[in-house]
Amino acid sequence: MDGLEELSDIVVIGATNRPDMLDPALLRPGRFDRMVLLTPPNKKEREEIFKIHTRNMPLAKDIDLAVLAEKTEGYTGADIEAVCREAALLALREDINAKQVKKKHFEEALKKIGPSVTPEDVKAYKEMETRYLRAAKAALEQSYAG
């Protein structure tokens, strides 16, 4: 992060799904200046994600995407994509000529594919973000005082 030559108009962005594994040196002031926590999608967002991943999927009339969204608290977009893919595969395993993916296929897929993010994870990440913001504020105040 510290270079021998000054660069301008350069932005460095880092992303991780395991912020608890970050070296604390990366979070010191002057390194990454912002931490943005992306929480799992809410119910409405999950329903929209289901719509995207089932757009080209022949769904049976017993499928209610709002109900699926309700059942998938803590699921990320990738988790929902995996559920949709698994439901389609289950329908094909049941009948290679399946014309529709049914509610039972989604129910079975939900038993196999769980959420990536637990409420404990969200709480821990929010606490990390708070600690980071406190440390960044203190460092900024110290730099103005000195």
C-alpha cells in the first residue's frame, strides 16, 4: 500500500466474504479508507433474485416466489441461485423429460442448500465495521491534533 512513487487518480478496492481474516494492518488509516458492509438481501430483494434465476425456468403453478423469499432469510444471491439450480436438477433427476419445476423440488433444494450468512455473522461484521470506523475517526483526530 505504501509506494516509492506518488500516484494520482488510483483507486484500490478490496472485497472479501471473510473480513474476520483480514490482516489488521490493512485496516489502518491510509490503507483502505472505507469499509462497506453488504448485508444479505431482504425479503423483497430475495424475491427479485428468485425472479432473475427462474426467468427461463418453467415453474409449476404451485410455486410462489414470495413464499420462497420468506423461507430464505440469510441467503445471498449466490445461495438463491444455487437453490434454483438444485431445484431444476431435482426435477430432471425425477423425470428427464420434466416440463416444470415444482414446489416440492424447491422444498428439497432448500434442505440441501442453506444460507451462507447467519445472524451471528451479520452481528460480528457490523461490530467489526463499528470498530473500524472508531479507529479511523481516532486516527483522523490524532492527525489533525499533531
